[in-house]
Amino acid sequence: MRIVVVGNGVAGMEAALAVRRRDADATITVVSEESDHFFSRTALMYVLCGQLSHRCIEPLERGVYERLRLTRVRARATGLDPEARLLTLADGRTLAYDRLLIACGSRPRPAPWPGSGLRGVGHFVTLQDLAWLEAELHGQQSEPRPPNEWAHLSVSAADSPYGRREVAAETRGRTCGSPLVIGGGLIGIEAVETFLAAGRSPHFVIREDRFWPNPISAAESAWVAEALRGHGALVHLDTHVESMVGDGRGNVDRVVTDKGPLDVDCVVVAIGVVPNTEWLGEAVERDQSGGIVVGDDLQTSAPGVYAAGDCASVRWFDGQRRPEQLWYTGRDQGRVAAQALLGDDVRYRRSTWYNSAKLMDIEYTTAGLVGLDLPGESEWFYEETGAVKSTTRIVSRDGAVIGFNFLGRRWDHEVLIRWINERRSLAWVLDHLGAARFDTELVPPLVIPAAAR
């Protein structure tokens, strides 16, 4: 069997590995425009901060492709002919397949403001974004690359999220000194942290009146904004970007907002991501977001073609279909897609939602359904203000806990998920909450007074 996988991210690689475990004879070809090696996208900020090397964020040894006989093709996929079962590459080559998995991920949402094409304006999603931001911030990349690395792609950053991007610092003759980050999600706050780690005081522009309004409450958001300001970030809430202005040489020099202009020399646009699927045209059905519509077996509208990861529009708990853009859901979808394309009768069902992060130095853990205002739900909230500052938010519905949101402490999401699946009551969870505690040594345990229960 000839199997082609487009994308060597977590979904594509999990699928390729799973197929090889099952089929020793299959011809497996992995097409990647972004990189030669599978890497952990969630760890890019640690490379930029100098805490990890590029090799450190590669989960697999570099010899895995040869060892498992996975053929690598470093190229852009530009078209698909489902009837002929041919994948077209930018250099004119075609790859024939019996089964095709599209795991091409997401691309940064384009900046919509006038002047967004100036040098010094970019994103922080791809490996090429990392190289650009390293050059803007440090004057060089942490892992020097041959100057012709992307020459065969023959694209600029405007054509592809993996294309070459010009660096304003090279024109100015100095590295970035006054950065600005637009967008209040996790990528935005990570970009802010990297600038702070480099000794800069970045502007952080958020169009909402509070940071991250959907996942966390107003009080929790105010706490995070306070922490950001305490570390040196210049937080601008309820502020709308109107345009970007250049310095006469093509470099960004000022960002105009509805609250006034901000003098800057580097801008990271972190306003979300969209499925990287424009190259498919009408070869497969896509939804309004650009996500590839798939059935529960992850098969697309084209026979023999499957999709997994950020680019796949899958069924959610509410019956709607939309992409899931998390590392672990991409991993799980890749494994299911491998089974499906090998002929197994399988269905993808996402497990209970969970996520964890650090918002500056504030721990964040969530599991289940929180912030959705479902009919019949109730919320229990407790704020700890002693030796440890923390908030605990627990959502219940029909007598059972359905979601958790924690700030300030570490929690074991596997325990929380088990309690949700076991439909434990709020009273039971409060009595056993210590079993999910995942704090580091010497951190006193959370004690909830009887009056707060």
C-alpha cells in the first residue's frame, strides 16, 4: 500500500508511526514544507528564551525516518486530484497514493490592518517564525541554517507560513527594543514572556476589556493582567489596532490604536490560527473556517483521503463540527486516522477536554466544560488569599461535576477527568480535592473552610 502523509507534525507523525507498527511493507511518504524533523510546537518559546535547543524540542531521534523506512519529501503540497489519487507538489512533481492523510495543521491568522506587510511584523507559530523572531530579538538564530534552506520553496512569508521573512533588525542595524504583541490568547502571552525574558518591556494590546475572557473570569483575568504588569509588560485592554506605520525604509515604526499611537520596532500578531488548507481548493469539502470536513472515521469527502489534527473539522460534544487545535487531540486523531486508512472500523471521539499552561508565573489547569453557560449548570468558586494565592472554579450540572478551572496551583488533570467521567458530586469532589493536588514541594495544601463549601 502506498500511503502519503502531508505534514510531519504530531498528527502526521503519530499516524505514520502507527501505520508502520501495523504494516511492515507499506510505502510511507511524509511530505513537509516546514521542517525536516518532527518538533514540539508548544516548546518554541523555550528555544527563543534560550532554555532549550532545537534538538531538545524534537520528541523523536533524527534517525527514526531511516530506521522505520519513512520517506521524507521537503516540499510544498499545492494540489490534489482525488480521482487520479495524485498529490501535486510546488516543484511540479506528483505523488501517487492509495491512501492519503492530510495533516497540514494551521497557519497564523493574517493581520487585517493597513501596514501589516512591513518588515518587523510577524507571528510566533511556525519554525520560520521562530527564526525570524530570534533574528529580530537577538540578531541571530540559535541554530544557524544554510542560507538556501528554503530556496527550493521559492516563496515569501506572504505566500506561505513557512516562507522566508525579512528582518527589520538587519535594516535598522540594531535588534528590537520596543516590541508589541497583539492578541490575548496563549500564543500572545508566550510572546510577551519571551520579550520579558530578553529584558524588553513589550506592549500587550488586547481588544477585549479583559485578558482571555472566555476561559477565565473577570476576577481571574484581572489577576493575570496585574501579574503581567508586575513583570514589566505594558498591558493595553479594550484597545483596537487601526494601522501600522513604517519608517520610510519599509520597517514598522508605529502602531496606531484607538487610544493613540505606540512607538514600536517589532510586532508579533497573535490573533489566532486558521486551518492551512487553501491549497486544496475544492478537492475536498471544507467548512467556513477552512477546516476539512471529516466523518467520525476521519475520512474526507474524497475516497481514500483522511484528515487529522488542526486542519480537520471534527464532531464536538454539542454535535457541531469544527477544528480542534490542541497538541493531544492532534496526537489522538493521528492514531485513529492510521487505523481508519488501514481498514479498521474506528470512530474518533475526543476525550474530556483538558489543558494546562503558565500565565506568567500563575499556574493554570482546566478540565471538562467551563465557561459555556450550559442550561442548568451551576458554578462553585473559592478564592485563596493566604500563603498561596489561587482560585478554584468547579462547574456542576444535573448533580454531577462537569468542569474545573484552577489558577495559582498545579492539579493532576487525569484525576480531574476521572471524576468527571465518574459523575462525582460537588460535595464528593470537595471532600477529595487533595487527591488531585500536584503542587511542588513545600507548597502548603489548599484548605477550604467549611463555611465556603
